[in-house]
Amino acid sequence: MKFGLMINEGPYNHQASDSAYLFAKAAIEKGHKVDRVFFYHDGVYNATKLTQPPQDDRHIVNRWKNLADEHGIDLVVCVAAALRRGIVDENLSPGFRISGLGQLVESGIQSDRLVVFGD
Amino acid sequence: MTEATGGIEMDEDSAGTIKKFMFVNRKAPYGTIYALESLEVVLISAAFDQDVSLAFLDDGVYQLKKGQATKAIDVKNFSPTYRALEGYDIEKLYVEKESMDERGLTEDDLIVDVQIMSRAEMADMMDEQDVVLSF
């Protein structure tokens, strides 16, 4: 099955990004495909390369990047939500790209399931 | 790519596919940005010629309340946008009766024409959708 994911909350503050990551990993392990993860609302904070968690904690941003590298996942950050919150190309983590909300709607059309992680 | 419409060019995979999209609005219009940013997705989805509907439940019913006056909190009153949805051919607005009753609201309190339905009918409506986006 082809999944699209949407993440609507920031990292560390909320479980949404963790749950989505674990879901993506589990789905891939079961042989499913995760095509795209779309970051919206405060979810855009999952894409800043300035993130520096304590050494003994998970690195949520790099974890997404690594999973995307391994499995060809398209990590898309909403441009309007990003600009509002100061996420721009200069502080965007490698592995992510900034684009429009059309990418979310397209993901809904092309995926078998679009799964939303948020409040 | 422009800020508002970035990425709306469809590739061949999605051209011609029409899915049932439902946007579920569950939060009050102010206090958090969910309602406003939800509306931004709704407007973009209109460009994709999909079968779009909006559902309002829980505090989300307040998004359609008449007489929103936001000057004192220095936030833009975006409620007129709901009236503009018709111009985007988005005409399916569903409001849950129980949520209205719980908050003492009636159809006369709302700024747009909606279809009021019971919680059970709303569940059936969600079941019919291909894509449900909850905000």
C-alpha cells in the first residue's frame, strides 16, 4: 500500500512527529511504501537544521532525513507555514524541500491512504 | 513556484483522478492557527478539481459563528473567507448538530448556509470519504 503522511506538530513538544516516524518505519518494514511526508502547521519545525537535542536524546530531524535517504521518501515542508515560522532554505535541513500545499493535496490523490498526525 | 500556489501543477498520475476530500474542523477559530491554516489547504484543494467537503464539529462550529470581532486580540478576522468558498465551488459544508446544541448555537448563528447533521450521520459521511484531513 502507498502511504502519504502529514505532520502537524513540532518535534519534542508533541508526539506527532515521533508517531509518524515509527509508523513510517513499521509500514516500510511490512513492505509498504511511504511516498511523501508533508509538514504543516508547527510541523515545519521538524525541518530546521539548527536543531540540537541533548546527546542522549533522539535527533528527530536527522532521523527523518536518514529514513528518507534510505527509502526515497519525499519530505515536503509547506512554504506558507514555513515562512510564517522562519523556516527558509538557509536553515532547512538536508533531505527536506520547501514547496506548496498542492503537494499535500496531490499526496491525498496519489496515495492509497493519507494519514494525519497531529492534535 | 509562488507562495500561494506552489506545486499545484499535477503530474500525470493525478490528472483526472477525483477523490472525496473532507476537511474536518474541530478547533475554535482563534487561540490556535489550525482553523486559518486549514482554510488555506481548502482553498488550494479547489484548484485540483476534487470532491471537497468541510465538516465542523466540537469547537470547530465556532469558526462559522456570525459577528466575529477580533480587533481586541490583534488577529485578522478570517470568517468572511467561508462565505467566499462558494466562488471556489466548495459548497458542501456539514455541521454536527450535537456540537451546535452543546454550545447553544442554532443555524441562525452561522455566517453561511450549511447542512446540519447528527453525529451518526457525520460518521457515515466520513466513512464515505477517500481522504479525511483533520485540523
